[in-house]
Amino acid sequence: MSMTREARLVVRFYSQKIIQENHSIRKASLSDLDDRVLSVFGEQIYKSAGIKGLGSKLKALYTAFMKTPKLWNALKEKLEITSKNPLTLYRELSDKLDAYLEEGKKWINSKVKKIRSSSKMVEFMFIYAENAPTLSDLISKILDPANKLIPYKESEKMRAFKNKILGGVRSFKEWLKAFFKRHPILRVMSTPVKAYLYWLIWTHVAEISWKVSDLIKGFLGILSWEDLLDSLPESGLGFLVGVLFPFIPQGAILKSLSIGWNALLIPAMGIQLYYLYDKGYLDNNLNLKKR
């Protein structure tokens, strides 16, 4: 998301307000972190996720730096910041933080196709995700093909099927975490790549309950990829799926069943469909073969 002059003014206003309201925690050793320098992070938050949640995230970041000044100094060292004056520091930090995150973004974009084609099952799961039947289609075909389902009425069979699907999603969550941890491409991610992913998740996923100091540690390469994955709720894993596999359709599958984790549900169903496909029960269009 590009920054307009008006957006920069909004970010600067938030930065000034946060520092004024939290002057009691300000450290003398962090005199170089003024509202202009803080606005660099605000601009990156805005570019990533827009205005929503900007103030609270910027405040959390500023508070983390004030309470753990060593992390602020370590981050400057990581980015090879040499400026001491806040005015020149703003310019240098803006350029180097942007380049740092851009490096991670380019790496991810260059690897997406390789991750997708890294195994037969993954290739099937995500290529066929766009053609996968909806949950309502599966229910009507598998449970009771002779009768039409009554909208919004959940039978015992439907409830049992829903629970089975949801169980598959939970199993898929564990499979996905293991996949991300063990994948040869993802295991060699550089610190800027992990930093880019940490930043994306932190700015987009409201349910994240990380300490902001952990986010900064992620930027520094101190927080491991495994620790990140273990800390993510379903929505965070779903967001990662959307970043690493952007071709997966998003959105509700069947709202009347109140099923969440939509980004995980389709690939979870894909794994189960792959088993049927691999055993010869489904054709290339995911239709049941006549046997």
C-alpha cells in the first residue's frame, strides 16, 4: 500500500500522541526515538495493513522499545544504522527497514511456486482447491443424495459430518505446522524473510497475543521459526497459508454451519480429497468415478 501525504500526516499524528501520552516510561537512553523516528514503524504498519489498529500497534511497539532499550539498540545494529541525529536517523531507518522487509517479500514471492510443486500431495491440494466442492455439496452428495437438505436444519448425520470435517481441520493444523517446520525451502529462510512474515502476521491477525518484544526478537533472528508457528492461533496459520499459497480461495464455506478457520478448511478438505483421488475414487475434475 502506497503512502499519500495525508497518510503520512496521520501516522505522524499518532506517533506524536503516543509519545506525549507515554512520557512517563521514556528512557533518557532512547532520546533518538522521537515521534519522527517512531513514525517510520507507523508507515510500515500502514503500508502493510492500513489504518485499522495503527494506533494500538504503534503504541505497543513504542512501549516495548522503552521497556527493553537493548532491543532498540540491537535492531539499529541489525539494520546497520549509523545515524545519531533523529532527523538523519528517520531517513536512514526508513530506507533500511523498507529494504529489509522488501528483501523478505521478494524471497517469499520467488519461492511460492516451488513450495506449491514441492510434493505430489501439496500440488494436488492447492491446484484443485479452486475446484473443490463446497461443504454443502459434499453433504448433499455423500450423506443423502436422494433428498434435498432443508436449509439451516442440522440433522444428526449433518452434525456428525460437520464434526468430522472440523476434526480434519484440527488435524490439518498439526500437519501444516509440521509441513512448515520441515519443508526444505522454508527451513532455510533468512532473517529478513522471517522478519517479513512476523511483520505481516502481527499487523494483520487481530488474535495474535505475542509480546511485542518477541516480534522484535523475530526481526533480530532470535525467535525461531518453530516458536513462531507454535505461537500462532488458527487464524494466524490461515493467514500464513494465504501468504505462502495465495492461489487458495478464501471466504466462508457454509455460513449456516458456523465453521471458522476458512483459510484452513479448504486445504484440509484437499488432503482428504487427495486420498480419494490417489486411490482412484475421484477423477481429475474431483467427480466420483463409477466403479
